[in-house]
Amino acid sequence: MSDSRLNLLAPEFRVNPYPFFAELRRRPTLTQMDPGGFWAVTRYADVQHIFKNPQLFSSTGQRIFAEPEWLGRKNPFAESIVMLDPPKHTRLRALVNRAFGPSSLARLEPRVRAYAQAAASELPLGPAVDFVQAFALRVPAAVIGELLGLDVSLHSRFKAWSDDIVNTSSTPPDALEWRAQIRATYEEMEKYLRGVIEDRRRQPREDMVSDLIAARVDGEALSDADLLGFLFLLLVAGLETTVHLLGHAAIVLSERPELMARLRADRSKLPAFIEEVLRYEPPAQSLLRITTADTELGGTRLPAGSLLMVLLGAATRDETQFPNADRFDMDRPGPQNMPFGHGVHFCLGAPLARLEARLALDALLDRCGELKREGPVQWNQSIVVRGPAVLPLSLQPAQG
């Protein structure tokens, strides 16, 4: 890599960012990157230091991603808890925490298993299919739809909405049509979700939207802005992590058929496999933070107001933390929590994503004996999350 700035939107970076990350980790100081001139934080210890000091490295920096000037409107996603700092973050997080606790997941598990088995049973064997649309999307779309009580007929729209939300920070200046599409998505999504909120106010149901409306923070109900922020976050994050996790898992299995055979023979290895997929190809690739005071990080003096790109995908390949980091090894000790953040911003949905991935892969192993690549992967364009947008695979039937 030359001394010129790394551009996160460059085609060669989208295909394989890890050699670029390795070069950045070897540099003695932090490096600025495009778009935006953010300071790239790539080493595991530095990323962990940021997570452990939220007062110094504020999550409000992510609003720059969420509300670019060209959007021309307020973004409900910017009001979500991932872009807030304590104490408001702490109060709002407590409201949804119980929805992802062990007892809630135990109640949800039979439904997730049923969705996974239904999706797997309908996978065609033999001809090439887009694995993302045929399987990876179906399970999390059904789960998040049930959690929020959303219209089943809109499941196919969820991913289009989600893609546009996470691509808000990734559109080049000349992509006028793309930006117009993203603005239309925000309008469509906000109109629909406001309608859901109004409906649940009139007639509560057994779903998370009704629970959030009934919840109180210090005796006060959540505002519409708070509610919309939650729904934007839960819909987008509920899809992105699991869809990309399953896509990355399928790529690994297509490249390493011996792992497919090993997992089919011993399903107890699935959690370890999922943890290594999360380390090797974390779905969440980057977060923005802004410094609230002068500080030093990675050998670089940073004045207050400095914008940092926290590259999780680089930290999980740090050789000082993970020996032979570029080698997929599902026998590594786990779990790999860094892909889900750390500290006050550790992802609430991590247990649900792991559950969905385990049950989805279990159903896939029942159906298929081998996955074969049938064409090049088309990668998504977001600089926030990374995963296959189109993954052509043929699925060979399981034997025995």
C-alpha cells in the first residue's frame, strides 16, 4: 500500500480489506483514510481502549455517518442508542435488555428453529442459487418481523430498507440517483414505522413495539423520536449482523468442505465455528468515535474533536492477539466478543444473532452435504458492515 490514503470505497478494498488492514497495523502511528479523513484505528489493544473509555471516545461521532448534509432530513437512526452516550444510553438500553435475555431467547428458539427448517427445506439442490436471497436473509427477516410484529408481506422490503440505511455513509458525491433512492427509503420506512407505533398505541399486541410504548424511563414514556430510533436500529441491526454472518459462514464452508463434513458429524462444534467466522469475517466492520478531549492513541496525538474510524475487521485479525490471524481455525478458544463491541455498547442482539446462526446452519447441514461456488461474490458497498450481497452457490444433497 502506498503512502496515499486508503479509500474504504475502492473496489480492491471491498473485495479483500485484510491486506490493507495488516499494513495499517504495522505502521507506528495512526493513519488517516478516505472518505472523510478519519483516523484509522486497527490494532486490537487500541480498539479495546476506545471501547473501555466511552467518555473520552464518544459514540455521537457516528451521527456524521447517519446525517450527511445531502440527506436533507433528520435521520431517526441517529436517535438510536448506538449513537448515544451515558446516561441516556444507559436508561434506554435497559428497556430493551430483557427482550434479549436468556428467558426471552429460550421462548423464541422454537420459532427460530421452525423458520430455519422451513427456509432450508425450500432450498433447491443442484442448480445455482443466490444463497443470500434464498436462505441467509429469510431467517433473520422472519425473526425480526415476529419480534416487532411487522407485516409478513414486507419481509422482502426489510433488506432493501436496511441496505439503504447502512449505505448512507457510502455513497460517492456523483451517485445522485442512489442518494435519491436512499432519501425515498427513509421516507417510506419512517411512514410505515410511525403507522406501526400509532396502531400499537390504539391496540397493543404481544410484541416489542407494544412493550416499548408501555415502558417508562424515570417515570416518563419514550418519545416518538426514541421509539423510531429503536425501531430503525432493531430492524437494521437485526438483519445485517445475521445475514452477513450466514453469508460469510457459507463462503468458508464452500472453500473448506472438510469443515462441512466435520460439522455434519458433530453439531456441538457449531458454536465454535460461528465464533471463528465472527473473528475471521466480522459482519460489523467499522464504528465512528469522536474524542471529547485531547488524548494519545496508537502513537498519535489527537486533539478534542478528532474523528476515529474503529475498524473491528482489522482488530480481529491482529496477529498480537490471534496467532496466525489470517488462518481460519475453528478450534481457537472463544468466544469472540470483539465483533459485537465491548463495554457499554456491547451489542444487545449478540445472543440472538448467535442463536439464529446456530439454528440456521444446523438446518442447512441437515439439507446439504456440500456447498459449491458457482460464480464470483458480489460484496456490499457499506463501509459500516461487510458481507456478500450476491453469493452464487450450488447445494449438493446430504448423504445419509
